[in-house]
Amino acid sequence: MINTAGEKRSIRTETETRGKDMIRVIIIGGGACGMAAATKIRRQSNFEITVLSRDSHTAYSHCGIPFVFSREIENFEKLVVKPPDFFRKNRINVQLNTEVREIDLGTQTVQTGDGTYPFDKLVIAIGSLPFVPRKSRANVLPYGVHPLRSLADGIRFEKALEKAGKVCIVGGGTIGIECAAALAERGISTILVSRSINLLSRQFDPDMATLVREYLETLGVEMLSGRTVIFPEEFWKKKAVYLGDTADKENEEGEREQGGREEGESRKKKIPSDLVLLASGAKPEINLARAAGIDVGEAGGIIVNEQLQVRAGGKFLPGVYAGGECAEVTDFITGKPRLSQLGTTARRMADVIGDNITGTEASFGPLADPWVAVTGGMQFGGVGLSSKQAEEQGIKVVTGFSRGRTRASYYPGRKNLYIKLLFRQEQLIGAQLVGGEGVKERVDALALAIRKKTTVRELLDLETCYAPPVSMLMDPLHQAVKAAFKKMQENEA
């Protein structure tokens, strides 16, 4: 509930009396956005900074967790970017294992189980909650079923792997794929279950997703798509999950309501499994904000303006900000609100929030959202819209596809590289790449091309460099552009 303007004036007067250097900043959330915002604010001010985090670790790389599973990184401690001592030395009060219960915008306070924290500036960077494809009377996960939303989750799962022979991973997104490859390369029997028919259904077209699927199968990962997972209340005893068909929605919902009881399980396919890893996506944590009267948008996240200030009662609040996975962003191509779960987005939002809180004007614009993932010996990534996303927005696209090599044909170690480009009225609006190497730099270049609203004719004149160890004489990107241009000419004929 928001208090009256008179009450707000008294709080501002108190702040002015304390002086500029006594401004109190409360940051809810210790993830990529929250911790980076705290560091940025400290560099640019002498404000009192408190971070309230439900996590048990300070700033760390969540994206690095699959690479600990694969043992490419020797332990989880390596993922901690800034230890607690860093924040203590920089006078940033970090309260770990602290759950925020309430935000009161009127009194400008935050309530936890341990006490009340007054603020002059508030940053909501609480992140996301794991999507758990299950309902249960107990409302808790059975023993042996692991989420993967924190470093502590990763540590617990790695410990459980010591006695596991077979693991079921639920979720066909980037984290699920990276973890499946990591476990398979360790010799652990791995099943990847995807609710969608295709992997990466939100980011990739089916033809490109098939390339990723085929690679996982070469590693020995068993792929089950278009299926839902039901795990029994006593999973630790039964050591099995049950698979339902996504199309069988009526039965699926009924069984999920019952927590996958025996009568439901008996009609489903039984899959033996020692552990279950939930990598089935996440949804923005907006409960605190909504309860405080802060507006939530159509994409499911907190509404913010270009300064990343939140909106409440139809007005943007000058001292309250939101960033990271819990906040909505604007799509560069469609101009519509969307969510971004990229660490790069969270980091950029932290800079904007830090600048605005400390008096330097900054704004956060629309995103093309380039991304890349690495799984074993394969890289894949993209930027902009997929064909499905374009269709949902009523956008007609022309595509261009090419298959090339990452090095000269005679040079050792050459690998395949697949490129798919999407154009709207000759303008580039999407790209998807799969290959053994060379994906990131091309995605970065194509992200810039999208932001510059580059046309197919301009890309035909693109100059690329060449050396046998790093490229073909004619980059595969040229062939994808030419393929799209040829289609456009045929459509005009």
C-alpha cells in the first residue's frame, strides 16, 4: 500500500537532514544484477548499502555450474567471483540466507524475518523461481529431485551424483542441454526429457534444434521429447519417474494434482532413475513486488521505464528500481515487453541502476538478446526472433541457410558450422548458429547488424577476413545471405 504525499514528504525531509552521504540503499537479491549494482553504487558514492539475499553464497557465476559437472572447472569455489571479504572491505553489508517478507513503499521499509530495513533507494533484483512441473499436497520436492537455481543447488546435486548411475534431466533449454552433455561425458547414463517436441523451442527453429539433438545422441544422451514427467512422492524409494504425453492434458493435470499417485503412474511409461535434475525453466519472482502495489506487465515481469524505475499506482517511482530476471525489457524488433534471463542483460541493468541511483543519468534501451551456449564439443547460439516467434507476432520471414566449415578444407581440426538467417522485408531480424567453433563471434556481429537494421543487400557486401586456421576463404555467413536473397528474388518473380 502506498501512503499519502504528505507522509512521503516527511521521509524526504529526513533524508535531506541526514545528508547526501547518508542515503540508505537496500538491494533485494544477490544475483548478477543485485551484486553488480551494489559494487557500482559503492564505486560512485559513499551511500549505506545493504544487500538482502536468500542465497547462501555471494557473487558467483550460475552459468558455470554445468562446467563443474563436466569437471572442466575443478570445483564450485572457482565460480565465486567476489567472496564475502570483498564486500566487507568495500562496506557493503551483505545479509545471506535472508528472505524478504514485505516491501512497504509508504514507510519506505523492507521487512525480513530478522527485522526492518528502512531505505531511501530500493533495488528489486530478486531474480526468478524455478518452474517445477508438478503439484503436490506437500508442496515440496521429493528427496532425490533437485532444482538448479543456485550454487548451493549445484553443490548438492554434485554430491548426489557420487552414488548415481542414471540421471533424468527435465528441460530442453540451454541449461538442461549443457548438463546432459556434462553428465554423459562423465559416463553417467543420462535421459533428457523435454515437454516440447523440439529442444530449445523458444529460441531455435526445429531444423536447427535437430542438429543439437543429434549431437547429444552421439554422446549417448537418451532423448525423450513431447513428454511430461511425473515423479512419485517417495521417489527416493521407487527410483523411477513416469512419462506422460503432452497431448494427454486432462490426465496429466489430474495426476499432477495428486502428486503422481499410483493409479496415475500405472498408466504411464516408467523410467528408472537415481536422480532428477529440474532444468525446466524459470518464472520471474514478482510476488513481493505485486504485494507492495508495484505493477506487473503482460510478459510476467515487473514493469520498468528506461531508467529501470518501477511503476505503482500508474506512476513511476523515482527511488525504486528493478533489474535482472524479475523485470521486463523491451524487444528491439517488436517493441513489445518480454523477459530476458541472460547474465549479460542483468549486468547491463545493474550499471544503469547504479548510475541513476548515484546521480548520473542513464537509460536502458530495447534488446536483441544475443546468446550462446557450449555443450561438449558443440556451440550454439542466436539473436533476435525465431520463425515461431515471428509467426506469433504476425511477421512474415524469408530465411537463408548454409552449411560450411570453420577452417580451410585442408586445415586440420575443421568443424561444421550451420547458419540460419531470418529477414523481414529484406531486413535482418534473426539468426541461429550451430557449430564446433566460431559461433560466439558471429552471433555478436549479427546482433550488431540487427541493431543497425542491416538489409540483405548490405550483408551481400559484407567483408570478412580469412586465414586457414580460423575460416574458409568465403565465410559460411555469405552463403546464408545469398540463399535468403535468392528466395526473395524468386518471390518477386
